[in-house]
Amino acid sequence: MSRQTPAPTIVLFRRDLRVDDNAALATAADRGAPVVALYVLDEETKDLRAMGAASRWWLHHSLAALGRRLGQTGVNLFLARGRTGEVVAKAIAASGADWVLWNRRYDPSEAAVDARLKAGLREKGLTAQSFDGALLHEPLLLKTGSGGFYKVYTPFWKAMTDKVHVRDPIDPPGRVDGWQGELGSLSLNELDLVPTKPDWAQGLRQTWRPGEEGAQARLQEFIERDLAGYERRRDFPSRLATSRLSPHLAFGEITPFQIFASLRRSKSSGTSKFRSEVGWREFSYHLLFHNPGLAQRNFRPEFDAMSWRDDKRALRAWQHGLTGYPIVDAGMRELWRTGWMHNRVRMIAASFLIKDLMIDWRHGEKWFWDTLVDADAANNAASWQWVAGSGADAAPYFRIFNPVLQGEKFDPQGDYVRGQIPEIGALPDRYIHRPWEAPASLLQDSKIELGKTYPTPLVDHGAARERALIVYQSMKDGSGGSSSEGKAS
């Protein structure tokens, strides 16, 4: 008598677009039943935040890479659009699956979708199970001594280091029995993720290699070439000294478990510092899990009294790299061209928007969400609130980056600025971060006409700093505070 084949297992893919170290896929393969690999582009479920344009571009290419990788194991990747619960129900009806597996998500709105899905499936007598993979720690389990959540990074990281066991990565499955039926799957192009009219993604294509193979290659290159000098070189944007793993992590093409395993094999002096930087991502998700409105609401409610400026012209100038401050503009242009910005420059650009222009941090968070290929619900919101001073373990309100001094310190020869703003590239190092101070004859020889070929400064930093200090102090004192005075014209 022949042994009956068990009903299929559905494996849901979301921001875990990999085959290696994928607990849901490995469990499905071990079960021995046919596997249905399913990605659902859910843009209909209430409260789920729609992806930004740069993230959608990355998703297209990451799904293409995942489809190829799964195909090598014998599994087809099915693509669908709609509400997650409804699509899964249809897939169960079409395939006869009785198991549904996935890797956990920690954005509260996404976690709520998964919780409802799990409860509904179990009510029907089906097996529904979720696994780790995106974070080293489970935010619900890591608690302070009083039973709350951590609000300061240093004790959080110490607790993680002391209490959390970082498991080894899970081996990828070998040959898998892929389900061979039909689900009415969409083609990748039908998801309509990439720009066409106009096609603004050339710089992204030139810069990135989405997919888990690209992630692994980037990790190994970083460890071999850059890790040893990471701590001393990571703040200099002209040097390719950072890992640039953030988009791969954001889409789950690589896991922190894989990164830590590779770091354990390295004897580099930069290992400890890089681990702690990965720890900031963990901390951001810890905050988001316990504060679902982190991208919309001030973590510190006293900042609700802040009087922000409504200056659409200044906001547009910042968005397009036309503030007149070269280090800020270089960062914003790098972001527009490549979908990424060096972390030091992110802080400078964010500080300029918030404290020089006194524009609400939420406008910056929204712009980064749309333009970053590594747009991440936790990192993006927590980092903007950190700079604003409204977040957990935030920078003090009186810490205001001077864009000129920051440029001169971290881009002393102007290599980064010249690479992003060629119209001022002929300026000598002395003036590359302060072109408005260059002699008229030098500007003429360099073919620079301030206000035409490159803008004059949008605000005077010294005056803007004083204004910000007054407004922040009045907010801190509980007297409100208006930042309408001195509006850029």
C-alpha cells in the first residue's frame, strides 16, 4: 500500500526574501509535504503603511532573485496582490494546504495582521506557526528589571548581550518538493513595482545588487576589506567604509544571525563596534514594538507643544539638495540618485531640516520612507526622533549640527561633496563647504554663480541655531514657543 502524500504547506514570504537561515522554509521542507511559496503584496489591509517608491524598486528585484533561488530548490514562487488573510484563504482552497508557516514581523501593524491570520487558521483546525529571523531578540520577552521596555540604548544592549542567546544560522534546505498546482499567480511585472514613466531608477541599478546572493557578497566584502578600519573610518562619507547591508537587512535577504556568525569567525578589531551598530537596529525595533505610533507621534509627549514652521519652499529645497550647504545637499542628492545616504550625513541632513529650518521631523521621516531603499519602519522613525530630541535616548535639544564644520571634519578634502555636486567641484578645499565665502574672482574662475548655478544658503546657520535654541528651551519650559520668526524667504 503506497504512503499517502501529506497536504501541502504554505510558506508566506514577506520581508524575509531568502532561502538560507529561513526557519519557516526549513520547517516546511523537513515536514516532507509539497511546499507552496507565496508572496502577498498587501496594499489593502487597513493600517499597513504602503512602501515607498525606492523600496518598491528593491522589492521587485529581490523577488526576482528569490524566485530564482527557490527554483534551484524545486519550489515555485507564487505572487499575489490583496489582503493577506483573503489571499491565504484562496491559496488553501486551491492547494488543499493544512499548514501555513511564516517568519515573524515586529512592526505592530504587521504583527496584528499575522496574529489575526494565525488565530483564524487555528480556529479552522489548521496548523499555523511563526518563527524568528528578523531580530536577535524578541521584543516581548526582553524586559527591564521592573518589567517594562528599555528606553535607553546602553542598558538595552547590555541586557541583550547578557540575556539573549544568538543562535547559529539555519542551513538551507536541499531539494524541496515544490507544489506543482496553479494559484492564478501574478507575474512579477503585474505587481507594478518599478518606475517606467519616467524611469528614475538608473542610479539604483548602478549601485545595488538586491537578493540574498548580493547580501552575502556585500557582507564578505565588508568583513574582508572594511571591518578592520570600521570604527575610525565609518564617519567619512567619501570612503566606502560602512557595511551598506541596511537594505538587505530591511528585506530579510540576510539575517542578523548570519551577520553575527560571520563576525564570530573574524579576528578584526572592528567586530565589537559593528555588533553594537547592529544593536541599534534591535533597539529601534524594541521601541517600535512597544510604541506603535513611532513614525507619527512624539515618543516624548512634551514635544507635542513644539511650534514647527510650515515652509513648503524650504522643505522642497532640502528634499532636492538645494539648501546652499554642500554637505547637506550632497547627502540629499546621493539619496535621490542611489536610494541611500551615509549615516553621518543622514544625521547632518536631518539636523538641518529640524533645527536650522525648524520643520517637523515627520516631513523628513516621510521623505526618507519614500526615497530610501533601506526604508525601515523602526530605524527610520527612531532615528528621526533621535535627531529631533523627541525620541528615546535622543540627542539633547541643544545638539545642533553645524553643517559647515561637520563637512570640514568628515569630508576635509571635499571628495564626497564633489562627487555629488559637480557644479562646485572646482572650488579649492578651503571653500568647498562654504562657497559663499569664496572671493568673487575665484567663483568666476570656477564658473560658479551663487544663486544661479548653485544656491546661496537657505538660512544663516548661526541665526537659525539661536532661533532653535529659543524655541526648544521654551517648549522645555512649558511655555510653548513660536518658530515663525525669521522664516526663510
